[in-house]
Amino acid sequence: MKPAVIVKISVILLLVIVVVILILQNLTPAPLNFLFFQAQSVPVIVIILVTLVIGYAIGLLSYRLLFGASIKQEKEEVEAKPSQKKKVSEADKEKFDPDAAEPAPADKKKRK
């Protein structure tokens, strides 16, 4: 196996071990009060995971709201550029003809 694959597998295994330890140490029930909702006993791990999911959703939505338009603009700009790349590559082809025995005249001027 490649060393990079071994490192990735090791990191994933380490994260799984950390999550299992977190779950096992937080099975004790705790009271939960949120606005008008009250629960007498909810495992602490459930509270942690729900909070994690809500935080992830807030981060994802705020990122899309703040940077979503700029990402779309960048994609549109990248899609508009291929025509310019073709012009550059055609210009390069004109400067050098691989079938010719000597370099094109433009190349001779650069070498002098």
C-alpha cells in the first residue's frame, strides 16, 4: 500500500476510536430544557450530536450565503476562458512547426 493511503486509514481509525470513546463516556442521562421543550433524561451524547449537526448546518448555510455568489461568478469566468486558451495554443503552434527543419522566423529573432 502507498504511504498516503496508510496515513488516511490511520487517521480514520483514530477518529473512529475517539468517537467511540466519546459515546461510551457520555451515555449518562441529563435533563434537557429548550424553550418550551423539557426532557427529564436525555443521553449527553444525543445532546452533543444534535448540537454538532445544528452547528454544521448553520456554518454551511452562512458560508453559502456569504460566498455562494462569488463561487458562481468564478465558475462562470472559468467557463468563459477556454476560447482564450485555444487562441494561445494556436499562436504557439504558429511559432513552432515540428515538421520544419529550422525554427520559425519568430524563434530566430528570440535567439539572437
